[in-house]
Amino acid sequence: MRMRKKKHGAERIAACADLLTVKPEAPMADPNVCFDAPRTLALEIGCGKGSFACGMAAAHPDVNFFAMERVSDCACIALEKATAQAEQRRNDNLRFVIGDAKTLEEYFLPHTFDRLYLNFSDPWPKSGHAKRRLTHRGFLELYRGLLKEGGMLYFKTDNEGLFDFSLEEFAAAGLTVEWQTRDLHNTEKAADNIMTEYETNFSSKGFPIYSAWVRF
Ligand SMILES: C[S@@+](CC[C@H](N)C(=O)[O-])C[C@H]1O[C@@H](n2cnc3c(N)ncnc32)[C@H](O)[C@@H]1O
């Protein structure tokens, strides 16, 4: 996501420090200490401007959410949104991490998370860039380490090519696709679906949303 450089970005992020998890010296033994109480742990990778993370944290007070974003200007918007919407969350259950997914093992120990979310990940359409796709088998192995046994990955995209590639990668990694659709908004799951910024934009233009729920 290309964005114009935010003015005073560092100060604006610092003003939301309560919601930010900085890189620890060693991976956190118990990430639940970041929240007001221990709960089921979920991680969104590539949260963009944070609508999904804010919506999920408000809708699921029984889950503690980390939302990771590598572009600090995007994370700044997400942090400010989450700060402004604090009263919509019954519990103190949302934190942000500014960093690249490749560094996740520097924050979290193996088998930490119950759920991972990938929403509208960059498609990297050139075949030479396939390893950068967040559903490439290299990333799936990273997620296998981070997820608890039997943990779930929830994936949404507007991009048919990325969806087909991802299904192939899930199969190659020996993962079970428990549910999939090529038109999420016309399924029974639509009622509980929390929209992302990209999803709102693409679906308003009439594009179908692809989704897969994958068990590790
Ligand atoms: C296409 S945008 C989608 C944003 C949001 N999920 C949505 O659906 O509106 C993809 C986001 O993932 C972030 N991203 C891509 N690769 C990443 C990585 N390796 N680690 C962390 N964030 C990443 C990008 O910076 C960008 O904000």
C-alpha cells in the first residue's frame, strides 16, 4: 500500500503507545500479559488501516487480537482509529505491532496463536515474486510454527489468481481447507463477516470476495 508520508508520524504513533507492542528483547513467553486478561489469541498480518482489527476486537471481547503492519504510516492510521474507537471495545483486547511478518518469531514463541487472519494480502502477480506472497509455502511454514496445533488461518482476497495460488500452497503444505467460497458476501458467513478497507472498496465495485478457512 503506497501512502503519502505522514507528517509527525512518529509523534502520532507515540500518542497511541498504549496500543502498540514494541519488539521485545526475546520472544514473549506469554503475549496475554499485553492485555487486561488472558484470552484466545489471534493475529492479523497486514492489517492496513485497521478497520478489520478494530471491528473484530469489538465484536469478539473473548479474543485478544494482535494486528501487524509493516508500513508505519498505515499502522499510524490504524492506531489512531483504534484509539478513537476504544469505547466500542468491552475489553482491552487489541494491540498493534509495526513490523514485517518475517520477524514474527522475534515477538512470539512457537504455538502461541489460535487464529491467524490474512486479508487482501498483496498479490505480487509476477511469478518471480511468488515467495513474497503471504500464502507462499515459506510463510505457511512460519504460520505452522506460530499457530497452536489445530489452529486456523482465515484468508480473504479479491484476487482470483492469488486465491488459486493459495489453494495450491495450502494443499502442498498438507493443510486442510475446511471451508472456501468464491463469493463470501453471498454465503451464510456474510452476516458475521467484518469488512476490511479493501473489502469495502472492492465489494462496492461489485467484485466477489474469495475466502478460505484453513486448519493447521
Ligand atoms: C493490500 S493491503 C490490505 C490491507 C488490509 N488488510 C485491507 O484488507 O484493507 C496489504 C497490507 O499488508 C501489508 N503487508 C504486506 N506484506 C506484509 C508483511 N510481510 N508484513 C506485514 N505487513 C505486510 C501492506 O503494507 C499493506 O498494508
